[in-house]
Amino acid sequence: MDYKGTAKAITQLRIQGAQSIALAGVKSLFYCKTLDEVKKAVKLLAKARPTEPCLRNALHYVTKGLSRAKFKTELQARIKWVCEYFKDSNERIKLYGSRRIKPSSVVFTHCHSSTVTSILIKAKQERKNFVVHNTETRPFFQGRITARELARAGIRVVHFVDSAARLALKGADIMLIGADAITSEGFVINKIGSEMFAEIANSYEIPVYVCCHSWKYDGKTQFGFDERIEQRFSKEVWQRPPRGVEICNIVFERVHPRLISGVISEFGITTIEGFLEQVKNTFPWLS
């Protein structure tokens, strides 16, 4: 799919998940015929989902310093490297994360994260029996995607309405969520509701782990730029609200670092501070 079709699919949520969005974005650049078109494509793709540094980081890596004469060859090689790095990183994250899943435990998760589901499926493949409590995640019900994927893998799922998340957490042993972005101060940007559920988890002394790839880090935030919190169309919540009713359809929120027990990434299981240090040392160009 070319970059215009990809940007439209991302905006319309036909492509979801930060890594899927990033990979679709960089692969679409291969159809560009000139370096100028590549630059135009990067701008359009970056605007498709504002709260997606993984996409912006991947686009930056594959396009920085491209030569005009050999841009096609260089672009193809970099796209291949990104795909292979994501694949290798995912295998590491699955392995590290599955070690946190104990037999007969209850795992709570919110929304849909391909990283979280891959960890849980890996744990099931290791013959661990456990139960997952997950939320429906309105207004697009991404929690149903999580429930279907886990159920197909033979994992028992108890699906809760969003407002019953406290009950879902009360009986849990661990909370796993993904991340759309991580700031230089250690704030995790994730689906709306994530900080509220992390607060509840902390009140019950349930550890909260963020499962993500290192390219979720937004280096611009260390220079004073805020990670933009996306707000989507009101009609997604209520098609025809009564006159005088204002709809707030905020998609993401910041989870305070004090609520996070650890980050599960390709670097291993670290504190949020350790994760940030590893990212800056390994990928200085992200800063």
C-alpha cells in the first residue's frame, strides 16, 4: 500500500498497534519514486497518529541522511533492518515478559497491546495456566480484540465492562499494559483509563508493568515539547447527543512513573529510569 493509502488506513484505525503502524508506515515509503516524495510522505504519515513516536522514530531512522542518487537502495536496506529489529525485539520481550506470569495467577490488562498478548500467549505455550481479566475499552472496544486473540490461544479470559475494572483488578496478581509513548521524564502515554487502573492496582499492591519496544520513547520531550494527547471525533462516542451536551473523546492519558513497577522491553525488565538510560545509550539519535 502506498503512503497515502497507509496514512488514511492509520487515521481510520484500520491499522492499529504502534508497531503495526510503524511497520506499515516505513514499508509504504518503498513505493515513493523520488526523495522529495519520501519527504512528503513522512510528513503525511507522521500526522496520521499524533501520539505515535514509534512511527516517527521508524520514519526518522529509514530516511535520515538518504542520498539522492541511491535513496531507493538505502531505503530498502533500512526498511529491512527495522523489520528484523522489531522481530528480534518482540521475541526478547515475549521471553522476558512470560517469566513474570506465574502459574494459577490472574493477569489484568486494558485495551489491546500486541506486545502484551504475545507475552501472554508465550506464557501459555510454556504450559502455564492463568486467567486474564480484561476491559472492553470503549468506544471502539479494542478489548474485544485482546479477548479474541487470547481465547484462540486457549487462555481463559474474563471480559469486564470498563466501569467494573476495580473488581477486575481486585482479584489480579499483576497488571500488564502497553505504551504508545514514553516521555523523557518517565511518563507513559497509554489508552485513556490506564492511569486510573494503575492507581487502583497500586492501592491493592499489584505490580504494574509496561510492555513495549524502546522506540516508543519520544526524544523530543527532553527539549520541552509535550507529547500530544490525541482527541478524536465526538460522534465515535455519541452520534447525535442532545443540544448542550459536549462530548470528550480523549484517547490517551499520562501514567505517572511512580505507579509503574517496571518496563518490559528488548532490554529486559528494568525500572523506568533504567529503561530511559538504556534507550539513550543504545539509540542516541532518538534524543
